[in-house]
Amino acid sequence: MADMINREDILKTDALTIGKLIRTGELTSREVTSVFIDAIKAEDSKYNSYITIAEDAVEQAEKIDEKIRSGELTGPLAGVPIAVKDNICTKGMLTSCASKMLSNFIPPYDATVVKKIKEEGMVILGKTNMDEFAMGSTTETSYYGPTVNPCGENRVPGGSSGGSAASVAADLAPIALGSDTGGSIRQPASFCGVTGLKPTYGTVSRYGLVAFASSLDQIGPIGKTAIDCAALFNVICGIDERDQSSAGSSKIDLEAVSSFDVKGKKIGIPNEYMGEGIDADVKARVTEAVKFFEDEGAIVETFDMPIIEYAIPTYYIIACAEACSNLSRYDGVKYGFRPEDAENLMDLYIKSRSEGFGMEVKRRIMLGNFVLSSGYYDAYYNKALQSKALIKKAFDEAFAKYDVVIGPVAPTTALKAGESLSDPLKMYLGDICTVLINIVGLPAVSVPCGNDSEGLPVGMQIIGKHFDEQTILGFAANWQKGGRS
Ligand code: GLN
């Protein structure tokens, strides 16, 4: 290992730089991977960001080093280690969704994204902690215990991809994969002071992602920089015949992202995103970031988006309806948790689901069945679909005028541990800024933009037109250029 590059430096280095050092022969994937695995083993008891550590990671890295040496692997992220959220199937490695229900589930196949990161030559460090079945905003509903935010004592890392965001923030992974159904990449990225991209719906295959709400779920990257997220997006995007909603995507031009100029670009700020209920510090930091873009030559305008009022009910009705249908497959018969003492088939179903699922998951299954039941279907589910159409119209109108829409990722910075689960409604309200984006399938990036008075990171959300990841990541990269974070 080159003398210049010591252990601490490697842990702090971004993914693309690690890739470059490996390609130029200054480091090997084996060296980098063992530094990360050792750090995870030594440090992660503080954060609980991983559920499973990949014991064969160093061995995998050695094989990849050979392929890099022989010229078989040449991609920008070849040899770079990565953490993967535990709801993304990894062949032969526990994929628990942080649930007792899947605490014995070893998938016989890789998710498409896992296949793609392996083909790039990335090395899986392990599987990261999350809210059970990705339902939550704090990573406290995990069967494996809560994850701790590395940025603040006694603070939640956000959720549901809290383990992925915390692993990157704690320098226990240079980059990670998360999933976002209503904010689960962006909000933990914001709480942990890292960058997270929720791609356009359909650009990244959902094959092998354990389904929560299929019309909203999307896999995406969490990294130290916007350019890293762009590079990982390029690895995982593309058409997949195994995902019926796959739309594919062209690759992002990394050079264009790095040199992106915001001059003349139009930014829209919804008044409701900066209104009541948003913390003063959050508002101030996002306003300062927007002012920076304005000083760089962007044109900034505010506009009204009253439909935001319906964001939370629309999201929770659709998400729970789809979740109760998706989760009906866990019955103790085919796979997953099965109690020892079931007396007959009905008893097996009841006990498997009663004992296998946690509180929040059960709440959502009940809510979902309620809104779909005859007699209530029109009053709730159909209304939510009507509201979805109006939200889409509001964004279509906004994007006829603006290149990007900017606001906060969340109304607050990282919440105190142990304070959210007792009041689920309050927790749901914290999703106000993120859920709309999933309802209409848009891409959005969460970028750190300073701290609140207690030193906790604030996140700015940059939302783009469908398939325009390049522009939102360009804005993010432009902001990060001077080391702003
Ligand atoms: N916090 C939201 C929820 O609880 C979003 C979760 C997600 O994106 N997976 O549903």
C-alpha cells in the first residue's frame, strides 16, 4: 500500500477516487476492502449500521483485483466496496428486511442491481440496517435494534435506509444502496449529512427488491458526493425485462455533472415547502443555498403548490394499500418465519404473521386492508388516486416553468432517539417534503447544506423532471464544488 495513503485516508475517501487509485495501481481492492471490513468490525457496534458483514468480502476483492489487472474490469467503480440495504436480495446472503419474518431468508438469486454492481466489480461489504420492511423514518423499527446517527449523540439516522446513510456518514462504507418509497434514501441522507439520490421511477430495476409499495419503491445510491451518486446510478440503471415498470435510462455524463453551470437555469421554490411547520434553521440553510445558486446566475422564483396539503394522506393510503397486498405472501408456508406450535393451517397463518411482523408493519397492513375494503374503497383509495392525478398536474405545471424545484428534505434535522414511535401520526407528518416525489415518480437528490444550531446536518432537496437526473446532480455537484456541505 502506498505510504501516502493510510488507513484513515482510505476510510474518508469518496468512491470515485478509490476507484481511480485502484485503477492506477496505487491501491488494490483487497487493501481497501480489508480496511473497511476491519473498521466495520471495530466500530460498528457504536452505530449498528450493518445487520450482516460479508465474511467473504476480502476474498471477493482478490478475485476482482485479478480481473482489474487483466483488463477485464475497467469501470470507474471497479474494486470499490459498497454497503447494500437489507431489503435488496443478495444470493446466499441473509436478506432480512430487518424483520423477524425474514430473519432466516437466504435468497437463491441476486437482485438486478446486485448483479450489476458485481458486474462492475464492486465488493459488497455487508447488508445494512433499516426500518422493518422499509416502513418508518427512524430505523428504530428494526428487529435487529436501532441504528445510531454518527452525526449527533442520541439522534436517529432517519429511515428507512438509516443503516446505509449511517454507514457512509461513519466512514464504514464509501458508498451504499438504499431504497426510497416515500423518502427513505433522501431523509436519512439528510439526517446523516450525506448525499442521496432517489432516481426517476422505472430507471432502476426493482427486481429483487423486497416489495413495500410497488408503484412508489425505487432503489438508489447514497454517497459522500453527488458525482459518486451519479457514477453508481450509471452502474445500476437500465431496462430490465424482469421488472414490468422498467423504463430504462440513458447514462449520466459525469463530466457534464462536474462542470455543470447553473447560470440561466430556473429554480422554483414552492411556498408551502418553506412555510409553517418547517424548522427555522432548516429554512435558513436551504434559503442560503438557493441564494448561492442565485449568485451563480440562476433565476429563482417562488410559487404556490396548495396540493401539498394532501401529500401525506395520499401517500399513506396508496403505500399501505400496496403494502398489505405485497405482504400477504408472508404466511409461514413458502418461506420466512414459521412458529413451531401451529395446530392447523389457520393457526399457522395467524401465528406466523402475528409473531413475525412488528408493530408498525401490522399497523400498515390493517390500514391498507381498511382503505381497500368494499364500502371504504371509494372514500379512500379512489380519492387517493384522484389526488395523485392532481399532484402530477401541479408538478407538470411547475416543470413547464422551472428546470428544478428546490426545498428542504425534511421539516426538521435528526430527531432524538426513542421519541417517534409512540406517536406514529407525528412521524408520518415528517414525510411531508419527500412523499410527493414518489407519488409522481420524479427524481430528487438530497444534499447536505450546513447545520442547525445544534450542529446537526440540514438537507436540501433538488427535484427534477422525469429522467433528468443529470440536472439535479449537476446542481448538487455545483453546490459541493467549493467543499460546501
Ligand atoms: N417514511 C416513509 C414511510 O414510513 C417512507 C419510507 C420509505 O421510503 N421506504 O413510509
